[in-house]
Amino acid sequence: MRRLLAQVLASGTAVVGALVGLAFLELAAFLWIRESVSPATAAASMGAANLVLAAIVFLVATRARKPSPEAAAASEAHDISLQLLVAEFESLPAEALMRLIERLTGLLKRKPGESREA
């Protein structure tokens, strides 16, 4: 747990450092562009550059990734177990299904600390 916390802290610090560096680079680019064009044009060009960078980051972050073999196996097991559970519920007679639903709703309505026989 401590190792995970240290890793998260280190990653967070790296992200903050990268964002601060990006902010200074953007400020330097704005000041450099402002010397040759009006401040409004410089601001608009920096805004456009930010939108392009955001679009690139968005596309990289949302591209389809192939799941790992473990994740694919877990997803397949989940799908199979869900299908089996649905098939089992569909095969139950209506009276048994109603009794099961009544028992489950009774459990949900029961207050914490209340005994089962109450």
C-alpha cells in the first residue's frame, strides 16, 4: 500500500511539474508571438494551439485498446455467468420466483440489527 501511495505521489508531482512547464512555455510563446502581431492575434493563436494539443491528447487517450488476456477472460466469465443466471431464473416456476422476490424484498426492508425471524 505504501508503495502504491509513493507511486501515486510521484506521478502526481510529475504531472504538476509538466503542467507548470507547459504554462511557462505557453507564456514564452505568447510573449514571442506578441512582438510581431497584436496581443489579440497572439492570444487567438495560442488558443488555437491549445485546442490542437487538447484534440491530440483526447485522441490518444480514447483510442481503442485491446484488453489484456486476463481482462478478456474475466469479461467472458462474467458474460457466461450472467447468461447462466438469467437462464436459471427463466426456468423457475412463477410461484418460486415470486417467493424469491418476496424474500429478497423482505431482506431489503429489514432494519439493521433486526433479527431474521422478526
